[in-house]
Amino acid sequence: MDAWLLEPGQYELLLEGALLTIQILAYSFLLGVVLSLIIGVARLSEREWVRGLAFGYVELTRGISSIVLLFIIAIAIPILFDVGQASLIALASIALGLNMGGYGAEIVRGSIQAIPRGQAEASIALNLTPTQRLRYIILPQAMRIILPPMGNLTIEILKGTALVSLVGVTDLLQQTRNVRQQQIAAGAASTADLAFLYLNTLLMYFVLAQVINATFRYFERRLERRYQARYEPLPSDLVAPHVGGTAS
């Protein structure tokens, strides 16, 4: 069993990397969610030029490889414009957030379109503005559809954070490489040592993914209960009798 375990100091390095990975994921998630909502709604705009811009963003971010986008933002742009590199964490988070926004926008668009058209028509009859319709009628119902695929997308972004090690960010994967260098320096350079090291790293990614999965499932259950409490039909004995019925 001990062969599967690392030295305490090595676990500290991996934990530091995991915390940085969580930080990058949080920044990417916040940016990605905001972009998903904005671009997803813009994809359904009545203005053709707004739909066109949103469509172009979605196709660009989904069509470019995540690693290429990461290198463009974290390395190429600072070099091309002769500016000092900002925080690599911020640049990496922007790249991942842009990528998430492209995929998330399609989730939002599809979820809004899945809401029965009668809901929007009823809100128009109530003289609600487009913003009010979206905020109070459409999005609250669409969130039940948005959350499950958005949880899967967040886990994919978690996996994508491993790419930031290629631009010099000491995330979980980079710290794994650092631990490997320590092992080699200490003479523990066997294939088994390498396998056990990456197995520990894999388990840490797995735990993080399960935390994300559990969090989204919790909010899915809350939304479902709230939706059922708000839209559950009245019991038959409380429904008013049909006034215009024919006499038997």
C-alpha cells in the first residue's frame, strides 16, 4: 500500500497545484457563464447583425483548439503587441473562459428554444418588456435544462486546465512534473514510481470532477423542487367546475 503513496512534501506540492487549478477553473467558469448567457441570448436576437456577431463568436471559439487559443492569448498577443505579460493565471483563465462561452452559448440557446412558445406569448400578453420576459419567465424555466449540460461542460473545462502548464502556470499537472523531477533527483526514477505519481494526480482530478458533479446535482434538485412547487397543477377537487356543461 505504501508504494502507492508519495512523500508528504510531494503531496503538499500536488495540493498547491490543485488549489491553483481550482482558482483557474473558478475564473474560467465565471467568465464562461457570463459569455454563455450573453451570447446565447444574442443568438436569438431579433436583430440580424446581433445574431451574426454571436454566431461568429460561437463558431470561432468552438472551431479553434483550446491549446491554440491558450497560446494566442497567453503568449502570442503579449509578444505581438509588445506588452508585458499579465498574470499567466488571468490570461489562461480568459482563454478557457472564452472557449467555455462558445459551447455554453449553444446550451443556453437550445434551452431557451425548448421552453414552450406559449410561455413567451403569455408574457407578451402581460405587457412585459423583453428583458422582463427573459428574466422572470424564460430563464428561470430554462435553467432546469441548462444545468445538466453546463455541469458536464464545467468538468470538461476542469480537464482543460491541464493545458495551462504548457504556458508556465504551476497547476496540478505542472506540479506533478515537478514532483517527478524530485523523484529522479532522489533516484526514484522507475516506471512504477512514475505510474503511482500520475495515478495520484488522476485521483485528484477525479475527486475535483465529482465535487463539481455533486454541486450541479444539488442545484438541479433544488430547481426541480422549486419548479414543481410553482407549476404543479391544482388537485382536481380544487379546480372550479365547468360552468357551461350540458345537463344530463
